[in-house]
Amino acid sequence: MLSAMASYNNVLSDGVWTGIHDLVSEGDFMSLDGVSASEMPLEWVRGEPSDKGDHENCVKLADSGQVADVRCINRYPYFCRKENASMIVNKDCHTTADGYQYNARTGSCYKFHPVAQPWHRAARICHAEGGHLAIVNSQIESEQLREIYEKYPPHTLSGADFDYVAFIGVWKWNDDRGNWMTIYGKYYRSSNSKKRLKGHLAIVNSQIESEQLREIYEKYPPHTLSGADFDCVAFIGVWKWNDDRGNWMTIYGQTLEEAGFAVWGENQPNNNGGKQTCCSIERDGTLNDAQPAINLAFFCEITP
């Protein structure tokens, strides 16, 4: 793990979470699978565990290889581990996540999660499993989801505020006036309409594309813009997965690095005001975080 941390030294300098805690019995640290810390080859940071304020019940690993107890509400990067023997690859669905079943009628794999979550967290869980919240593309697919749902009567659900509905991958584009769209940025229309719009907010996939948008932007000096709260930035198709802790992703679910361009402006992103969850492009072609509720010019992109 330390060698892996070394390759991410710029983001892991404060340490990473471990699966060690004393939440069950104060002072008796153990792993998530019940192994006592006394049986692990751990080296504590000098003066640790300290349990400052009687609230330090979780353990982080520093880049020095030493561990320390910290508050469980702190935020650190983390590694996930899965035993190789338990990694069963679902060849039909190309995932190691349990529970996905292939359906020949739609050509897709589905998994129902009976443990209820908020929409954005549900979307992240699906993404972590290599999928996405289901998108109903036809009457056949609607029937398929209905059949799966029938297998989970209300008493089998956990924590649901309502037991007769389940989240799918469609949302209103972040305001009351927005259109209903899929998580892939396509307008969501009634099932009897097969017309799809091919455009989306622009995604910067390379330095060349950044230069292209900059050149277009130069043709529109501030006085030519109408209704913009700021005339130095324009919206593009990137956003933070709708919370303060999320990763910056394109509307197609890619990280900036996967998309091919992650060059931020000076001191950006800064989350000014604590609500900057959408991304914009500055006039010099670099990225800037912005509040979704403000009015900005924007770039649209169509890939023929």
C-alpha cells in the first residue's frame, strides 16, 4: 500500500483511511473483519492513539507507514481491497460486482439495490460498480424493470422513504426550469418519441479542443454577451458529482483525466461560497468551478 501511496504522493500526503477502528469498544482497535490491532504489524505515530476529545475512533495510515487515530468524520482518500479468490467476473456483464443479470431482450444487465440511498449517492454506487443508474429507453425496458421490481415487495426494502418507487438515471438539469435529461446528457422524452438530440454541453478532451474553444470565445467580447453574471467564463459539460466531496466528471461520467483535459485556472477550483459544483471554461481555455444557479454563456458540442 505504501508503494501505491508513493505514486499518488501529491494527493495522499495527509494519509489514507485504513479499515481499523475502535467503534465497538473504546480503545480496542480492530479491523473491519474483527482482527485485533495487537495482532497486526502496526507502528503508531508517537503519542498515538491519543483519542483527542474522545472522538478519534478511526485510523489513518500516514505516508511514513505509521498509523494514528483520527475523527471518523474527517476526509481522506482510501484504498479498496477485494480478495482475489472472491473476484468472480460476470462475463455477460463485464463486472465483478455481485447481482447483475443479463437480459437478452434489452441487451443490458440490471441490478436492483434494495438498500435505499439518495439519488446522487445511488448514482455513485452504480458508477463504482461499472454501471449507471438505469435509463428506460423503451417499453420493453420498462417491462423488464417492472418484472425485477416485482421480486422485491415493500418489506424487503431497507431505509426507503417510499416503497413503491425506485430511482433511475434521469434528472432535471439542476433547476426547476430545466429539461428532464438522462445522466448521459440526452433529453428524455416520452416513450413514443424516438427522436434524440445529439448535442451536449461541450467537453474539453484535449489541449487542441481547449484552444478551439478559446478561439471561439475570443469572437465574443464581454459587450456581446446577454444576461451573463460573469463575462469571463462559460459553462461546459463538466460538474462535480453534486456534493462537496465528489470528483469532477463530464456529463458522460468520465473523470477529467479520462476525458483528456484537466488544466485548471490559477487557484481553481476554489469552491468559492461552498456551492461551486459546475464547471466553466475561462477565456484563456483553462477550467474554473462555478455555481450552477448563476447565468453564464455556454458552449454546446455535437459529435457527428
